[in-house]
Amino acid sequence: MSDKRRARQGSKGGNFTPTQAKKLLALPVYAVLRGQAVPIFPGTSLAAPSGLVGIFMKPGSSCRGLPGGRGIVLPVWLNDRQWERAVLPVLQDPRWSNSNPTFVQTASVNFPSVVDMIGNELAASFHAAGYGPLPT
């Protein structure tokens, strides 16, 4: 069964625990923050929003442009509720903005720690949204 189908059904690949979000979504979210990946909402219409969100690389972008990007497996599919309740708050946090010079400097010098911080923030956000306990 494809990740997209599992995500629609709300099973693994669609609903992430905080531990899974920390491990599987940190690099894709960083790629979105850098502008190298975009969220796609398949099936969205004027009548109803999509129940599914996919994170895809932008055309012409490459995972190789990201330090450690070889480990990224895109697209990543997740449930729209998790996107709204747990991922979007992290993306909208000004700490991770490209206009924040501290974030840009830290990412250029110590990329693994930035991805780890984003992963921890995702785990905390998923926990706060009620998707499971924090990873130990």
C-alpha cells in the first residue's frame, strides 16, 4: 500500500507520533523552510480542502543541495489535521525564518544541530496537539 493511501486512511505514513515526526519530518520541514520543498494539497477544491498533505521537492531542486540531504525520502505524506495542528505552527515560528540571521548563520555552520532543534520542536508540537508522548 502506498504512503499516500495509508495517509488517507489515517494509518502509518499518514499519522505520525512525536517520535516519528522528529525522525521523519525534520529534514523535509527544513527543506520547506529553505524553499527547496513545497507542501502539496491533492484533491483540494472550492467545495472541500484536501484531507492529505504531501511535501515534495520543488522542480529543479535537489536533496543534494541540503547538507545531509541524501537521507530525505520525498514525498512525505501526512494527514491534513496533523499538518494544521502540529507542522504549520513550527513552520510559522519566527525562530526558523530565513529572515532570522541567527537561524541562517547556525544552519550554515552547524546544520545537524538545526535539524535536531527542528525535530525537537516538531516532537513537542505533535505532543502538544495530542498525538502521543514526547520521545525519550
